[in-house]
Amino acid sequence: MEALNWLLNRTPDAAACKRTAVDLIPRDVPAKARRFHNQIPGFRVSPLQSLGRLASMLGLGGIWVKDESQRCELSSFKVLGGSYAIYQLLKRQLVLEEQTSFADLISPEIRKTLGTITFATATDGNHGRGVAWAANKLGHRSVVYVPRATTGARIDAIRQNGAEVHVIDGTYDDAVAQVDEDARRNGWVVVSDTAWEGYEDIPRWVMQGYTTIFAETQEQLAGVGMVRPSHVLIQAGVGSLAAAAVAFYRGLLGDASPKFVIVEPTTAACLFESVRIGDGKAYKFEGPLDTIMAGLSCGRPNPLAWQVLRDCADVFVACPDYVAARGMRVYAVPLRGDPFIVSGESGAVTLGVLTFIMQRPELAPLRDLLGIGPQAQVLLVNSEGNTDPDYFRQVVWEGAHTVPPGIVIREASS
Ligand SMILES: Cc1ncc(COP(=O)(O)O)c(C=O)c1O
């Protein structure tokens, strides 16, 4: 039976971590990103929800869910990265002041200087929707490439934000390569959430934009008298979100940073595999990347994110689709007194993993290693809401991807 695998990072390096984390997220950046996001018309802080009853049931001190299903009207955190990268790009192109606002960028004078720019990106759904939304708000065009497996609902959501959508006969990684090639020919500006050689500034800005999630979280935790979470379980596709989380907390708290568990689908576990191989390099995950966690269906780590995760993260988990499906159902059927949270496949997987970690006897060694128990305050990011309604109903109503009996959970050998 397919297993939920976990792997202790045996090569974290405190000195290297300090460097790579601050390189990615310099200390003044989260405040700047937050200031930018706050002045976007219609922007709202996403809620931090407490699943106190579930925490007691699982033997934890608290479970805190940063609910990105309620981020703007886009049901995912992704818009934070795309919008901040476009803003930085335009500011650099026009040599504008640090405090240039969103309103300045849509002023008639600046619009006249810029003309109409076409922003292009590859996506498995949410990032493309965010880029399309930001381009649209700023009065520019967008072209979005999606892999073959992208569902109609995800494509429609991107189109509704004004983008032209191209379906590529391949995976997310193929779409990334294709959009880069076509953009060169057509003079489009690529806003990718992953980096490659010679293309790093924009994905770094994307990751910096994600820090708004954690800056808001810290403020919300302070509001209930908490200094920091003790553990963060965070989902990864190319690893940009996870690296932003790790680098943010490292920059803020140094060695008092929470413990980080990085979660991927078994069938697209590129970071897990790279840690397992253990020579410090990032490896491509071969295969069709089939998973219900569309947002995490990526075969190639973002090299910038990889450096941070390799140097700083604690544990890597690769899990089958049924773990994400369980997470969706646990969110959708809360214990009495806990809030109902709408969570899609990629959003819910970390709650699924947390329930396994706390409930399966085979995972006692992992619990010990993480020091996770009654004192723990665990932070999860519900990174998407119901972004694919047909699939959401299949899982939550019809019980698709039930947890099979007799599963085995083990530490992977490195
Ligand atoms: C809902 C959702 N969660 C998490 C992720 C993972 O982000 P990253 O690719 O930066 O690891 C994505 C990426 O598309 C996503 O759409």
C-alpha cells in the first residue's frame, strides 16, 4: 500500500540558512510588501482562524489557520506574489520612487509612458489568476499558459480576470518553458513564480510578496497574546511559498524560528526527492505529476526556494492524494465550536498531514523529533478555497479519495 513518507532534513546548516534566508527576504521587505498590498483598492487582510477544538482532540495546544481562501476575490494567496512582482517591475522600468503607490501606476501620465504591457506566465491555476487580476487592475494585458490537466473551472477563473489562456500539451514545467520561449518572440514580460538561470528578480519579488501572509499572521497572533507559532506545516509545489514562510520567520526570529514541515504530493515530490538524494542540489521529479493537488503539481524546484529549504527546513513529507482529501473533509465538517473553512486540494493537505502525524502510532518518532504535543501552536496556511467546484463536491460530498485501510507510514531511507 502506498505510504505517507517523511524525511528528516539531515543537511540543515544554520550559518548558510541565515545567509540564504536574508538574501531572499531582506529584513525591511515584509513591511514594504505589506504597505504595497494594503493600498490596492479592495484589498483586505485574510482571517486567522483558530481550530481550538480540533487541537484539543489531536493533543495540540492550538491550530491556527491563515485562511487565504478569503484573499481578495481570488480564493488563493497567489495574487500577493504576482501583484508585488508587477509593481516592482514597473517601478524599476520607470525608475520610480520607493513610495510610488498603486494609484500612481494607473495615473494617465504613467499609463501614457508605459503603453500597454503584456504580462505572461505559466500556472497550474492560482498564480495565473493572480497575475491576470493584477494586470487587469493596472490596465495591462495578460497571457496565461496552463498544463494539459488544468480543469475547465480553473481556466474560466483565469479568463474571467481578462487573460488570454493557452493550454499546453504537457505539464506545468512544459508550460513554464513554452511561455518563456513565446514571450521572447512576442515581447511579453514573463511574471513567473519559479526561477531559472538568468531569471531571478521577478520570482524573488513574487516570494517577497508572499510574506504579507506571515506579517499579517504575526500581527493576528499578537492580538491573542501569542509571540509565534511553534510549528509551521506548509505545502510546496516549486517551493516558493514555503521558502517565503521559512525566510520570513528566520529573518524575524532567527534561531527561535518555528519548526518547518514541507508537504508535497507523492507524485510530484521534487523537494522531498532532492533532500533524499542529499548532495545539496535540486533535482527534477520525473513522471506525469498526477495529483488532485493541482497547485502542487510541479516537477522542478524553484532554485532560489530550494536553497532556503535545503538550509533551513526541518522535515519533508510526501503524501498521497487521500491525505489532502481528508484535510478537505476535516475543514468542511468542523468540530462544534470550530469555524467552517472552505479548503481546496492544495490548501487542505497540511491539515490532512497534521491529523496523520498526531493520530498514527507509526508516526510517534516523527512527533518526538518535532516535539509536537500539548504545548504546540501549529500554523497552517489554507492556501486555496474552492477553486474547482466539481472536484470539491466529489471529495467533500461523494467521499472521493478515502483513506485506504492498512496503510503503512515510514521514514524514507536517504
Ligand atoms: C493553492 C496553492 N497552494 C500552494 C501552492 C504552492 O506554491 P509554490 O509553487 O510556491 O510551492 C500553490 C502553487 O500554485 C497553490 O496554487
